[in-house]
Amino acid sequence: MKAKQTYSVEFREQALSKVLQRGNRTVGAVAEELKVNVLTLRNWMRGASAANRSSSSGHAKRPDDWSPEERLMALQESHGLVDEALNGWCRERGLFAHHLVQWRTDFCAAGGTGSRRETAREVRDLKQANVQLQRELNRKEKALAEAAALLVLQKKYRALFEGEAE
């Protein structure tokens, strides 16, 4: 039985960089060149990709969880990328190209001059409409309560005078 071989961290990093820059060679060929077991090298690759995923978990979040600042930075970073380069960039961050298009549209729509004034005006109009609807609702509730009271009084009146007629 062979003794378990241990490798230094530097050796692992160099081996991983060789694997990543291997071109058209297979992982097995790189492992043979380094005199490392193929499965060991694949485990290192798997561990490195898992570490990269956990360290870049800020990028792997859902598109809805991105803050406006992060969205703007993503739009700046991806500006000018097309087709496969854009898709690769999006894959690294857990996005799709349509998310970037939507974010760009949102920024352009919100970036118009006077948009804050328009939203403030809309909020004010909505508040006024809300107050008006509340008044109308209160008026109708009072009218309903009055109608219910009149019905109750009418029943009591009939019951009182029908009892005397007998």
C-alpha cells in the first residue's frame, strides 16, 4: 500500500493554473506531466471552483437582490460585450442578458429630468384621492347606520302599535 502523498499549497496553485491554461490538452495529460493522479487533480479543480463560487457569492445572488449601485456597476462592466462574451460574463454572475436590458431600461426611465417632481406629484395626487375616498366611505357608513337604525325603529313601532290594536 502506498503512503498518501501530500502537496504544498503552492504546488496545487501551480497545478491548477496549468490546468486552466492547458489549451487543447486534457486534464489527464496535465496530470501525467505533473506526475499527479488525475482524480487528485480533478478534486483540486472541484475544490477551487467551489471556493470561487463561495467567495463570489455576492455575484451569485438572485437578480432581484442586486442593489441599484450593484446593478449600475454590472451595466458598466458589461457595456460593450456582445454575444458569447456577454453571456459568459452573465453566467459568472448568475444573470441573463435580459436582466441587463431590463436594468438599463429602468435606469433610463428613472434618469429623465423632472422624474422626482413627477413622482412627488403622483404621490400627492394619490394621497388626495385616498383622503377623498376615506371621506366618501365614512359618509356612506353613516348613511348605512342611519338606515339600519330607522329600520329597527320602524319594526319596534309596528310591533308596539299592532299589539295595541288587538
